[in-house]
Amino acid sequence: MNQSASPVRISLTCTIADAGLLWARAASIAADAFAMSLDDIVETIGPREDPEPDACAAILFDGLVRTMMEGDPNCNIVASTKTTPRARS
């Protein structure tokens, strides 16, 4: 692998049609890939009824990157997510 390769920045913009489904998938990855408890999941991505979309997306993306790296031991992908947590009322 070329160590001097320049990073590639990918930006995604999406509309969330079903926040509960987004939460469920992110929670599943958090539990399976990171062995997070339900309390840890809720603390990280919020409750199913009011999820934090940015945090859910970060977990989904990290899960995707881990899956990609499993197929290629020479793959050197570093995920960088920047999220701004919402203020909880």
C-alpha cells in the first residue's frame, strides 16, 4: 500500500424516513461489534423514541468500515466522524 496516498473525504447527506429503524440498526451494530449494553447504547445514540441521527450514522459507518477491512488485511481505512450531540430537554 502506498503510505503517501492522500486521504479521500466522503460527505453524505441523507433524509431519515424512519428514525426507529435507523436506531435499531445502529443499536444492533453497537451490541454485536462493540459489545455495548443497552444502557451504553442509549447513552451513545439516544433512546429509540428520540435517537441522535449523527451518532447512529457514525456507528453505521464504523460498522461498514470494519466489514470492509475484514475482507482485505492490507486495507487501511480510518473512519473519522464529527458529530454534534443535540441538547436533550
